[in-house]
Amino acid sequence: MSELTVDRLHEPVLQHARQDFVRVLSHHTVGEALRYVQQHPVEGRIVYFYVVDDDNRLKGVVPTRRLLLNPPEKPIA
């Protein structure tokens, strides 16, 4: 292992985590979640949507394909 690699192993993980993720609320429907994402775009590619509750606690992860292929009235939860 190179010295650079070893040095990176001791860096905080948040230094390397992406900050441009998409959050949707667990009580929304698919349609509401899609409208929210359209109104609050992020840079880069969206692969997953992070489902959170009203207190911003992670409740689950929804792949983009699943969100796009479900009817708008279907609940996210």
C-alpha cells in the first residue's frame, strides 16, 4: 500500500462523502416526491433517494428506477 493510501485511511469519512444527495419525506406520495425533486434540483447524478421522517431520520432508500416507475399516488413509505 502506498503512503498516500495509508494516509487516507485515517481521514474522516465525511471528508469523502457526497453532500449533494436527495431527501424525500416518508409521508409523501411518489408524485409529491417527484415534484419536490423537480423544484429542488441537485448537481450530479441521482441514483438513490433517501427517505426521511419529519425529524430528518433515515427511514429507507429508494432507487431512482423504482420511484420513476410507480404510480404518482403510491405512498413512498
